[in-house]
Amino acid sequence: MPSVQEHAANLRAPHHAADRMTGGTAMTASDARLTADLDAAFDSIEARGLLKDVHACLIVKDGQIVLERYVDGEDFAWGRPLGRVAFGPDTLHDLRSVTKSIVGLLYGIALDRGEVPGPDAPLLDAFPDCADLAHDPARARWRVGHALTMTLGTAWSEDAPYTSSANSEIAMEMADDRFRYILDRPILSAPGERWIYNGGATALLGHVIAQGSGRPLDVFARDHLFAPLGIDRFEWTRGRDGAPSAASGLRLAARDLVRIGSLVAQDGLWQGRTIVGRAWLEQSLKPAVPVDAELRYGRHWYLGAQGPIAWVAAMGNGGQRLVIVPRHGLVMALFAGAYDRPDQVRPAAALMRDAILPALAR
């Protein structure tokens, strides 16, 4: 695969080729005004020091690029140092847990193809090597849908840095049998009762997809999501067992991540072709369980609102974000290098509050 250093000549170059996104029309006067507003807001936010460690910000509205910025910076690939990277439109970047929401889309594609059990199917049926765990009544009640909504009710914590075995995802990666490790965690609450962030739940879904389709997760993604969208460059980091990490291993370029967001904004259609079923997207983007006082969780997507504007998002460690405002046809991809830092939420919050929302309100 091409290295992350390629395309350095494209840094900070403006790109307004609508056909690179969805085959849309040329930029309108309204698009030009929106671009000017977003450019000015981005510069103001950056001047206030709120975009530290941002590597890329790409915003598309109705298939048209209205903001595209890249900033050189230090980066890592799943913890492996890459040094200082010259980011550009086609530079691959860790998505970290944004990967989870893409796996949710892949499950929906496989479901429509009849290759995976439905959300109401018993979860442990997909893991015959762990059938003994069904002797626990709580585990016997698990359904695939509990993995989709992260409501398995088991102990799981990713609060420790992703370099520590105290982090449940890292412990999962180090385990001799990742699926038994996930499924045998202590029970804290009844299935469906409580949202507990759990990368293991996504690993279970990745296995269900691979098992049902007869293909590794990355091959299934390439054939049924990436290739139809024109995405021909990606990397998917594999764990110790050789399986692609469903929880956090995907690397994409900003423009390609925006294609996936645009697909969601367009009800699963891409250039007139259904890639993800609309019914599955409606289920995915419907609130299933509260995360906190403001956020809700669907089926591997976060759901929120600021004022009258509702949004859906995929979020990853370090400040990775895919934010979709369906009503306005707007998608933002954000890459950053603030891994394991408490201030990693700041850039996306500032861009939403001080750039996107004011621009959409005009």
C-alpha cells in the first residue's frame, strides 16, 4: 500500500470536486457562502488554540466539499509511531473507534444479504466454543442486538490508556481466546438494561459477519462497502489471532470516510444504488439506550442534538470523528492525534458549536 507520506504536495490545497464525493453538481453561490463562513470560523477557532493536534478536517454538504484543511503533525498507527506526517486528501489515518460504526453498517449489509443472524437471535449460538456460558441465565438471554447496542451488561472498562493491559480492549487483544474473554466478563446488569462502552461487543459482531459471510471482515468490507463507494485504499490492523480488529483497527483517508458519512446521510444510497438498506439505517439511528444526560446510542452510532439540529456520530480515541447532520446533508470527518488525552473532545465540540451550527443557522 502507498505510504502515509504520499500526497504531501496536496497539503492545504483547496478541493471542490463534487464528483469525488457523490457525483453532485458544481458549487453554487450558497455553497460558496457556506465555504467562506466555515473558512473564517475554522481560522478563528484555530487562533484560539482549540484545534491542537488536528490533522484533517473535511466538511461536505450535499456532496460538495465546503471545507478541507490538513495540518502536518505527529501520528501513530495503532500505537506504532509514524513520526511527523504530511497529511493530505488521500493520507490514511487511524479511525480508532469510528471503526465500530462502520462495522455496524457492515452488519446491516450482511443482514440484508441473509448472511448473519438477526438482532433477536441468541448471541451465544454464534460462539459454539463458548456454549457452556449459556448455563448462566443472564448470558443465555443475550441477543445479537445487545452487542449492537452495547447493553450486554458485563464489566468492561477502556478508561486506562490503550497501551495498558488494564484497558479491557488491550486485555482482549492479549487474551488467548478473545471471544471467551469478552463473553466471560462478570455480569453487572441484566441484558438490555444499561449501556456500557464495550469494544468487545464490536469484536463479537465482526466475528458474526466473518462467520456468516465466509470472508474475513476486511474482505467483506472491501467487496460490499468500500468498492461500491470507490474506496480502493485502506488498511485494517489485525490482532494477535490474525483477525482484523473490529473495534478500532481501520485506517482510511478523510475523503473516503466522508463518502461513508454521505452514504448514511443519503439513506444508504450511493449514485442511485442501495449499499446499506434504509430499514437498517433507520434502526441504527434510532435511540436505543441513554449514554448520559445528553447522548443516546443506537446500533453502534451516537445520537445527539444541539438546539434544533440533530446529529449522529462515530467517535474514536484521539479526536477521530465522523459527524452527520442528516437534515442538512452535512458530513464532517475529523482526524487528530490527541490519543488518550482528556482534551481530545475539544476540537469536534468547537467546530460544531462555533462553525457548523452557526453556518447552518444562516
